[in-house]
Amino acid sequence: MTYVFLRDGESQEGLVKRFRSVVERSGILRQAKEKRHFVSKQEKARMKARKAKRRNTN
């Protein structure tokens, strides 16, 4: 769970910006996107192999 509290003299826009950065760093959105659809173990292995191949070819 991510909490962000309003600091003294901080605007609402600053609070939202800080909240977005905290959520980005925590990886919550990435986890939600990964869990959106079921991916089998075989498909995860294929994706991992493709990613490794792209990384090694550069």
C-alpha cells in the first residue's frame, strides 16, 4: 500500500505529482498489467527467451 501525505505549503498538484512518482517507483502499475491476463509458464518462458535474445543482439 502506498501512502502520500500532504506536506505543509504543498499544492494539490505537487501532491499528485509526488504520488505518481511513488507509484511508478514501487512497481504497482507494472504488477497490475502483468496480472491483467493469465500467462502460462510456457508463454512466460518464450517471452523471457525473446527478451534475452533482443538484449544479446544489441
